[in-house]
Amino acid sequence: MAAVRAESSFIDLEESLAISIDLIEKTAGGCAELNAFPETFLPCYPELLGVAAGGTAHPLL
């Protein structure tokens, strides 16, 4: 098992996916069968990032 502690790319899903794939491949070389990433490592999960509670636009976007 590997607990991932790394930075993803801010609001860039494609780059964050590339980072996660790279980390998974590196830990697989160390025999890790499971990688645990933080819940928000991939941007826009679990809801659209631009929508805050109540359906209003997020002030940072």
C-alpha cells in the first residue's frame, strides 16, 4: 500500500491524471498493490469546481 502525498496540478485534470499515473507506476515498482490519493487530488471531483453550495459561482473562478 502507498499513501500518496504529492501536489496535483491546480484545476488541470489532464496534468493531474498524468501525475497520478506516473506516481502509480513508480509505486508499482516497489510492489504497492494499492495507492491512496487525497479525495481532491483530481480537480473537479466530486462536484464541478465552479459551483459552490447553493449553486452560486465560486469566487476564485
